[in-house]
Amino acid sequence: MRIPPPACHDFRVDAAGDDIPWQRTGSAESSAGDIGSAARGEPGRHAGLRSYLGFVGTFKGSLLVVVAFFAVSNTALAILPVFIGRFVQSLAQVTESTDGVYRYAAILIGCNLLHDLTWRTGELTYLRLLNDRGYEYENILFRSVIDERYPYFVGKFTGKISSYIASLGREFREILETTCFTYVEQVIRVPSIVIIMFSVNVYSGLTFLVAVLLMMAVGRHTVSRSSRAEKRLADEVSEMDGYVIDVIANFVSVKSFRQETAEYEQVTRRRRAVIEAARSSFFWTIVFWASMSLVVRYLVWPVSILLNLHLYLTGELSLAQFATFLSVLVMFSDFIWGTVWEIAELNLRLARVEEAYHYLFAGRPVTADRPAVLAGTSPAAVPGAPGRLEFRGLSFAYPENDGRPVLAGIDLTIEPGEKIGIVGRSGSGKTTLVKLLLGYYPLPADTVRLDGRPTPNYALGAAISYVPQDTTLFHRSIRDNITYGTAAAATQEQVESAARRAHAHGFISQAPEGYDTVVGERGIKLSTGQRQRIAIARAFLDDKPMLVLDEATSALDSESEVLVQHALEELWRGKTVIAVAHRLSTLLNMDRIIVLADGGIVEQGSHRELLDRRGRYHALWQRQSGGMIPVD
């Protein structure tokens, strides 16, 4: 039993807290409506199939060669019953002449050898020309996804994205393989059987034709019920798997609150629903095979055998024709089950393809219109030295935030080499401004200027080294994480130098395998402060002309903060720095501090100048406790 992937759900992005978009899932009904609208002929209908066909078009010559081998192989097998009948007839007349016996024996052996040789050649040709294509298609899907912009990933579950990429690749490989190894056989052998039976006699031909049509009709109905049961099973499995993943991902909370037993009981309850759905799915699979057996065993066999036996005994059917009929009957009974199942399964496969494709690409044909690598993001697209950066009338609202602006009418000029600090209460737009600097969301033309030239904001990312507030690492070695994103291969000496300057070399040296130590998923084997210092080491090694710090020292203890602050001041030399901070003590040496409130700049100046004005910054400074801005 093949289980289709879970139905996609509707996701939308909203803004909450410090203007960080959050995910909210929609209902299954809305999801079904989305897919249904595509099925009703709206834009994007059959986009997954069109994408498959578009990619197949890039190697159609190779596909035709492989199909030709399997077509010849199956034709050699399909015509065997005709020669079996004539061989049997020649055996009955062997007393008159043995020429016919040996001639038809040679033909049977030749057809069998032709079938096997062309089949093996087809397999090898498939391996040589087509086997890798399914993985290439999956690679295209990954490239198309990874080239998407930031909002795409905010609005979807990363696990589902990965699952659907794998699902589309797997379905493509299975469809391609089944086309060559199964569909070609069915296209040749089903018509051949009906034609051969009509050549035996009209009644037998009609019997087999009606049987094929009846099996198709019954199979379509039972497979439809079976597919709905499988869909329910897939949904239940998806819900349970999602719950289990959520529990394991939050194992710290589970352990902290001693909820192991409660979670086990919850999973057990959900597992019961899965078991019930699995029973229903298996039941309808049994019904499918039972209905096929009813047609073949209780209709085709008795009717066709009794009919043809009667015709043979009354002299209306020759021995050759009767032997041909028996051979076709055995052949028909052997493969017709798989034929009906594969036709029904093809519908299920295409439904799964459209569902996954709709979720990932909303109907856009990626093989024909894949997002290009973002233009202008190479290091050469931005000057190697920091330039004069300007924001003119910068306004921004998250698309899903009902048009309410997070930033409104900001005019800001940052001179080359200037050190800028950005402060403000939660929700004032600090994180949004950083995201716009990094090109996560596109801005209108002429909003950003570099040295007086209009510059797409996503192009700035090639000139920025970034240290985020919440550093997550790849499940790779410490060395790989430090060197991630660097333009050129770094030597071990350069890596260690960056780690020393970030005060990370000490704990790295004590790790089990030093710089080769794998840090675990999202860097879970390291403490928050250690992950932060890895990110700072990466910025040292990256050495871009602009440096963006988003609470870069927030996770460090006081002693480490002093050391890293000195290291950062060394790193800042000759660079343009934009630092977001809640801890105001980290901004004392900034050339200028920008105070954001209600989406706009309300104050700016040096630390001393802002304190002397006794405005918002002064109030924030006075109300700090331990250097942190209060929530209220």
C-alpha cells in the first residue's frame, strides 16, 4: 500500500513581538479549497504534471530509445500465444511433417530470447541514460526553493518543504521507471490480447474486452475509496508525526516539567486514530483485489473456457486457436491485476504531485521559470570598501499585516566607516530594519542608495557580515560553521585566528575533536554563548566592508562581553557598522545612536548628546536594569 503525502495546509505570515513574522496554520478545508480551485482550471492547474513533462522534454531522445527497447521486448512476449497455438497444431500433425514443429519451436525460442535481450538492454540503457534524471529533477526543485526569498520560508514549515521536495523527486523517479517498465508493457499487451482474442473468435474477443472495461470501472470505484482511506491515513500519520516532532524538539520543556508520561499517553491516543485509519485503508485494498478476482476468476475464466471448449468440441475452433486462447487467458490473468492497479495508482501519484507542487510553488513551472540566482549578489556587485549608504523615504509593512507600516518615512544616511547603534522598545522596527538591510524583503527602487547610486537592497547582503541575536548552526563541524559563507577557502590558521579573536578558541580546543567537532542539529551541543562566539568568529573571517550586529553580545557573560567588545572594536576598524542592541552599554563607543519609535526615527546623536537632551534615550538609559531596556 502506497501512502500519499499529507495534505498541504494554508500558512500565512503575521507580525508579532519585535516585528518578527510568525506562522499560523489554516484549516484543512481551506487547503482543500486551494487545491480544488487549481483543479477547476484556474492558473496553476496541472502545474506539477507540466513541470514533469517540461523536464522530460530535456531528455526525450534518451527516453524514446529506452521505450523502444521495452516496446520491442513486450511485443515479442505479446505475440507468443499466436505461435504457441500454431506450435501445438503442428505437434498434432507431426506424423505428416516435422518442419512446422521445428519452425515454430525456433520462433518461440527466438521470441523468448528477443524479449530477454531487449529487456536487459533496455535496463542497461535506462541505467545509463535515465536513472540519474529523477535526482537531477530533485536538485532543480531544491535550487528553486533555496532561491526563494525570505517570506517564502517564514510562511511554510521547513519540514514540509523538505518532505515535499523529496516526495516530488521520488514520484518523478517512480513515474519515469513505471513508464518504461510497466506502462509500455500495458500499452502493448492489453490491446494485443484483445486483438488476438478477436482473431480466435468474436465471442472471446468481446468477453475479454468487456472484462477489461469492467475491471477498469470496478477498479476505479474501489481505488477511489481506497485512496480516500489512504488520504485519511496520511493525514492522521502527518498529525501524529508533527506532534511527535514537536515533543522531541521541545524535549527540554518535557524534561523540565516531568511530562514524559503525559506525552506518551497523548501519542498513544493519536496512534489509535492512525491504527483505525490504517485498518480502513487496508480493508479497501482488500476490496480492490477481491473485486478484480471476482471479474477474472468468476467471470472471465468460466465464461471464456466453457465458451471456447464448446466451440472446439463442435469443430468451430481449431486446436491452434484453442491453444492460443489458453495462452492468452493465462497471460491475461497474470498481468491484468497490475495493469488496473497501476492505472489507478497513476491517478494517485499525479494527485500527490499536484498537492506537493502547489504547496511549494503555487503553480509556477520551475523547470521553465526557475528563480534565477539573485542578480547582483556576488561580492563584485558591491564595492569592496564601505560606501555612503542612504535610505530615502523608507516605509515598510509586512504583506500579511493588513498594511500597517512597521517603518514609515525613514530618511537615514550612514557615512563610510561610521558606527551606528539602533535602539528602541520591542516592536519599534529594529529587527525589520536589519532584515531590509540583508535583503529579506524587497524595497522599491531608489529607496536604497550606495554612493549615490540606486541599489537593490538585496545586493547589500554581499557586502555585509552579520551576527544575529539567536545564532543557529548547521549540523556540521565547528570549522564548517566558522567558514560558512566565506568567499574563499580559509586555512586552518585563519580559522583559528578568527576563533581566537572571538574568544572561542579555548572551548573549541577542549571539544572532543576540536575544530572537527560536529555541533549537533542547530548547534544544540554548544551553549548559547558559545554559538554566539562562533558567529562572531565567522564575522571576523568573513571580513566584509559592512558589519551588522543584532544583539551580538547578548548571550555572553560580563567577562566575555568585555573581551569580545574589545575584539569587535578591532573588527570595526575601517568598516561601516550597524548594531542593534537592547543593552545600551554596548553602544557607548558608537559614532551615532538612532532611536526608533512607532516606525520612525525620533532621536539620533552620540550617547552623550542623547543623554544631554533628556529625551527618549535618556528615559531608556535611566530605566535600565542591568543594561536592559524594560518592556514597558
